[in-house]
Amino acid sequence: MNPLTDITLNHYLALSGILFMIGMAGVMIRRSILVVYMCLELMLNAANLALVAFNRFSPVAREFDGQIMVFFIITVAAAEVAVGLALIVALYRLRQTTNMGDLNSLKF
């Protein structure tokens, strides 16, 4: 057993946590609505990684439980991308900016 080549559940969860924190920092710090949207997707993929890792290392989970959950999450994420990008395009056409500071009110 080489500790440098054995990847455990803790490694996957640490990577998932780091990705989630990077996404959260991007949502809180960035001002461009497109970058915020990409950071939200990064957070969603970090949760997917954790689900697959838990399924892989769980002794009581059935064979594909985690993968099936991730499949449904990716399906919902695809719908979210379509709606989210449509909203971003509509906001850009209305306000001519993607800066979140300029989009503080939704009044016309």
C-alpha cells in the first residue's frame, strides 16, 4: 500500500470541498453575471463529485445509486443552463451590461 497512490473517500471529499469553496468565493466576489453563473455550476459539479464518491466507497449502497442521482442532477442542470442563459441574454439586451452592480433593481 503506497500512500501516494491510494485514493480514498477523504481525497474525493477534500477535492469536492475545495471546488465548492472556489465556486462560493466566485459567487460572492465576482461582479460579472456570467462568471457568477459559471461558479454556480462549479458548485453543482462539486456536489455531484461528492455523491459519486459516496456511492463508490459505500458498502451498503447499491451498484449505481449515486450515478443515477448524478444523472438526474445533470439533467436538471441542463435545464437550468438553458433558462439561466436565456435570462442573462434578456438582461443584457435590456440593460446592455453583465455587471451585477448595474442590475440591482428589476424595475423598468
